[in-house]
Amino acid sequence: MSAEHPRDRVAAAARRLAGLGRGGAPTRGQLAVTVATLAVMVTTASVRTGQHDVPGPGLAVAVLGAWLPLLARTYRPVLALLGTLAAETCILAFLVVPADVAARTEGMGAYQPVPLATMVAVATLASRVPARTGWAVGVAAGGYLGLVGVTQNSSTTYLTDLVLFYLVVTAAAVGVWRSGRAERARREARHREAETQEAVLEERLRIARELHDVLAHNLTLVNAQAGVARYLMRTDAAAADRALGDIAQHTGRAIDDLRATIGLLRRGGEDASGGDAGDHLRPVPGLAALDELVATLASAGTTVSVTRTGAPAELAQHVDLAAYRIVQEASTNAAKHAPGAPVDVALAWSDDGVRVRVTNPLPTGPAAARQAAPGTGHGLIGMRERAASVGGSFRAGPAPGGLFEVVATLPATSPARPDQGDDR
């Protein structure tokens, strides 16, 4: 591949420079500023001698030539700036007020309407490029016009040259300020969008946890009862009938829990106990409903024993729900992965909260072989998320004595924000 010709590199750099700050059609406000700039330029050109005079043909053409590039300042601000600089260079070189006439205004009106067009062009470009580039453009444009004034005119206009430079740099400062304000607005918008996406993701995870915990428990029990019913169908019709009855009970409960959960999620932070809309909803479960949970597991063939130590403390609703769901999910997992094995639930209360420990023997023999496909793993993830959401800790894994244990330490009070919706 042949090396790029220097002329091509220069052309590419020129195209990049010309495209700086490139935009689209002007807004109504931008058009109003452009038209107002022409009016101010004509006015200043008329009074630059200290009295009102209609600009002559040459000055009128120069004023119009300096203003016309501003019509393209929203499309190509660099080209607009170059056009205003070229036209105002001609004014400084050929149309400056004579020194004796300029003395009436102490030299301040000698260059008018310079540098008004350049100021607008510089402010436009500086508002669309990084701050450092905007300042560089302002200093370069102001320095250029000041240098032209110094070299083309007498020493009586040196102060005017300095003011000219100052005005252009001030216009650049305005553009840089606008650019910074726009960038802050964009950062704030991105921050709000990120917060919104995080809130949506958090809500999706909350819904997923609720649906998983509600359905997984009941469907696991249904699956166990279905296996029992199928086994007993030909040997013990009465027992099979009882198992089918349990299946109907668990499926009905699953439907009720699902309906209640969806209703609670739709209601958000409203009080489920108030109003007609919440009368048909099941109350939010907590550790007070642990005996009912144990009974449902026992009906599916899983023996669950519960031990309690310490004086029970009052738990915040989020914490109470999290503790219940962790016991429910851990017991359900035990029934699914170690069918028939006993499950021990230990609740250790303290002033700071409650420690929940659920253990069951690890499966051995043929049951261990089935452990190779335990499921999606969402149950452990959900329990860990529940514990973390209320400021607690969680761990799960093999324990001494051939056990699998789930341990969650939960505080009495949830650190959730006051404005957070709860699960009621």
C-alpha cells in the first residue's frame, strides 16, 4: 500500500478543521440573533464618526460582506468565522475612520462595526467545541484582528486594538460557558437515564424473585405429590386419591399466591390492607407463617423441624418477608435435590435481628447422581439478593457432617430508602 501523499494529509486536516462544530439548520432564536447582529452592525457603522451618517457604498458592502457568513454559522461555524475575519480585515485595512475624525470618539469608533460579526462567529464555534479549543479560537481570532489593526493604522488606535482583542475573547468566554452548560445538561441526562435503567433492572429482579419464590415452592410440592400419586395409583387408590387432592390444594394455592403477588407488584408501595382493591389479597408472609409452610412441606413428604433460640424481635416487613422467603426457598431446594431427607430450620434471635440456618443431609448414592442437574441456580441467587436487599449477609454450601447449609443473618430493620415501594 502506497504511503499517503502529504497533500492528501493536509487536505484531510483541512476538512476536519472545517467540520468543527458542524450542525444543522438554525433555530428561531439563532435566526433572531443573526438578524439582530446585522441591525447592530449597521447602527454602529452609522455612528462611528461620532455623529449619525448613512454608511457609504464601500462600507455598506463591507458590513454586508461581514454579516453574510453568519447565515452559515450553525452549519459550518469555522467557515463562517473565516468569512467574517476576511471581511473585517478589509474594513480594518481600507475603511478605518481617519485619525482626526476618530479623535471625536477617542478612537473607540474607528473600527466599527468590527468586531461584531467575528464575536458572534467565535461565540457560536466556542459553544460547540471543547473548552480548550474554544479559548484557542477566541485568542487566535482576537489576536489576528488586533494585529491587523496595529499594523494597518496609527498609534492613536492602540487602545482600540486592545479593546477589539478583549471583545473577541469575551465572546469566546460566552461560547465556552454555553458549551459547559450544555455538557453538564448532557451529563445530568445520562445520569438520570442510568438511574432509570438501574431502577427498572432492580424492579425486574424484584418481580423475578417474587414469582420464582411463589411458584417454585408450590410447583415443587406438586411435582413431588404427582410422583407419589403415580406410584400409588395401582397399589393404593385411597392414598393416590389423597395425593391428587394435595396436588389440587397446592395448585390452587399457587394460583392464589400468583394472583396476590401480581396484584401486590402492580400496587407498588400502596397498603395492601386498605381499600377494596386489597381485600382479596393474601397477607405478606413472614416468619409467623412458618408453621403453615412446614405443614405444606410435610404433606409432600418432607419432614421439617424448627428450633428457635432467643427472644423473637420485631422485624421490619421487608426483613420478615426476606427471612420467610429464604426458609421457603432453602426448604424447597432441599425437597427437590434431597427428596425424603429431613430439613432442619434454626432461628437464632437477638436484639440486632435474626440468624436463619437451614440444613439438610447431602444426597448419596443414586440421589447424588441426580444432583448433576439441580436446576438454574436462580434460587441461591434470589436468596442472596434478598439478604443483601435488607442489609444482611448470606452464604450457602456444604457443611461438616455431610450437610448442605444455608445461612442468612438479617438485621431487625431494613436499610431500604423510605420512598421505596414495599411488597405489601
